[in-house]
Amino acid sequence: MVNLTSVFVGHNQFEGQIPESIGNCKKLKELQVDGLYSVGGRIPTTLGQLSNLEFLKLDTCDFTGVLPKQLGNLKQLTFLDVSANSLKGELPTELGKLVNMKTLGLANNDFTGTVPTEFGNFVNLEKMYLQNTDLEGIMPPQVCALRKGNDTKIEALQVPCDVTCNMDTCCTMCS
């Protein structure tokens, strides 16, 4: 399994947890585990060892606990979706190191605190979904700056309505 490059597991009868040994799959570029309420537990911190990972989709499962800060080590990551789980706690500032990020889905979880200013480092961002979380405060100007200028690519920047955000110049929707 050390030569594995893609894993797509979704909408089937699998159950259990993602094993910590997933961190041994050093060539893995894509990991998709979605639509499986029978898969959950904590997201393994060893995912942060997968330096070639570009696509990580862990949505609509039963993952709990916090989002591992080790995911900030995934420098090649362009897509991260952990929406519709039972994740909680503050968003790790380490995610701001993911400068290749194009799509970030964190919606429908129990995240608290504020949107990290480090999310302003997502210079390639196209979509960010933060709605239906317990985030609050003010959207950092560093994030709003990503929507300014003629070459903006951001199509969607959705936030909970408890986050103060200008709907004309920054966010695209609150819910």
C-alpha cells in the first residue's frame, strides 16, 4: 500500500475509523471518504505526513474532535472538505500555510472562535465554506483582500451570519 496514490471510499457500507497507518502511504495524492455516517472518530494526525496529498475530502461522515493542526503540513493541498461532521474547537492557524488551497469546506460543524487571519494566505482561493458553524467575530481584512482587485478568483465565501463581513466586497453569503 506504500505505492497507493488515490483512495475513494464513499457512499457504501464501510464502517470504523481511518487508521493512523494512513500516514505511511507517502505517495497518496487523493483521499476521499464521504457520505459514510458509519466512518468517524478523530481525523488521524498522521494525515499531516502525506506531503504529496492534493485532495482531501472527508465530508458527511461522523468525524469528531478537532481539526488536526498537522493538516497545515500538506503544502500541495488544493482541496480540503470536512463539512457535515461533528468537528469542534477553533480552526487551526496552521491551515494558513496551505497557499495552494483553492477550495476549503468547513461548513456544518461546531467550530468556534474566529476566522484565522492566516486564511488570508490562500492566494489561490476560489471557494471557502464556513456557514452553519459557531464561528463569530469579524472576517479578517486579510481574507477580504483576496476578493479585491481585477484578478480575483473567489466565487464563494460563505460564512455564518455571526461573522461580521461586508457582503458587497468580501463575503458572498451568510447563513
